[in-house]
Amino acid sequence: MGESRDVTFRVWRGDASGGALKDYTTGITTGMVVLDAVHQIQAESAPDLACRWNCKAGKCGSCSAEINGKPRLMCMTRMDEIDTSVPVTILPMQTFPLIRDLVTDVSWNYEVKKRIKKFRPRKPDNADGSWNMAQADVERVQEFRKCIECFLCQDVCHVLREHERHPEFSGPRHFIYTAQLEMHPLDTEDRLGQLKDEQNIGYCNITKCCTKVCPEHITITDNAIIPLKERVVDEFYDPMTRLFRIFKPGKK
């Protein structure tokens, strides 16, 4: 395990009615991650500290928090990567309503996802009910399927965080999901109107902060958001497309 050294953690304690940061000191050994330290604090001095977690392997997305001001997964943040000469600050995600301590209410995200038009495949290409697809087209959407719904991208998005656009802006996580459907080689559904008017993708000014915090290293901005914004612009603002509609009524 190696020699233990004492590290101070400044952890948010409280609920929606208020709270404050509280200091806890615990021993840290080689190989520990922030979630280990939180569990140790719970065992030693704060058994009522609320913390959401599940797999401790960076795949469930449950232990999202803000560590020294940066949205990260606690289970994937190694203690040897952090400056422990000063207190390590752990806050809950600031974009979502606080339930208690490090636990926030992220249920809004699931409600948004329900409203996005579902996958609608074209008719099978072959008599046995199978389809023919180019491997490149299949691989294009695989990246988006890696999303673990940790909502760190939602947390860091300034449109949601600073401008509180929750009712009308779906955020980067849902643009990934929409891209996963919209770019699927078999899908026939049209979500461009929804992207423009309900998800309001136009609010995104592509700062790429969502891409920077993604623990699955999904290229959210370049591979999902920008191509979707281009499709919306082509469909609703390109003069040639409008002219084409005049002579092709009924074209979606």
C-alpha cells in the first residue's frame, strides 16, 4: 500500500436550504482515487455524508462531482494527480438542483431524452430482414454510444450553468444522443426541426468545454454538435434549400 500521508479535503455539506464547506483529514496511500478518500471519510468521521456512486470503474457515471473546480468522476481522479499541499475541494455539480451534500438531482436529463424522436429504421434491404451498411457509416456513430451519462458535459456547459436555459436547451449530452440517431445509416426519422426549435442547438457557441471534461473522450463538439448545427443550417437557412422546396413541395 505504501506510506500513508494525511490530506485535507474540503467537502460541501448541506442541502437545498443551505450549507457550507467542511474540512476532513484522512490518510492517503499510493493508488487511491478521490472516491476512495470520500469513502474513507464516511467510515472515519462523516457516516452521514451523501455521495452517489456505483461501479467505481468509470462506467456508470454516478460519482460526478467538481474537484478543485473541475467537473470530474471521483472514481477516475487519482490522488497522485492532485496538489495535496492545500485542501482538496469537492463540490456537487453546480448546474443541477442540490439534494444533499455531493448528490444532485439530474432527473431533468432523463425527461429531455424521452422527448427526442426515437430510432426509426428503413425497411430491410434483404428478404431475410437484414440491412446492408457501410462499415464507415457504422463506425461513425459508435463513438457516441460510449456516453455513460455522467452529465459532466451538462454541468460544464455555460448555456445551462450560467444562463439557466434548462427548459429550452437540451445540452451536449442530448446532442450526442441525437447525433447517434440522426447519423445512424438505417435511421429515417427527421429531428432537425426538433434540434432547432426544442433542443435549441443554436444557443451552443462551440466553446468545446464539454469535450474537455468527457471521461470517455468523446469528441462532442467536432463530431456531434458541429455536424448537427450544419444540418440545421442547411435545412432551414440555406437559400438554395428553400428554393428547392418551392419546386419540390412535400419534401421534408
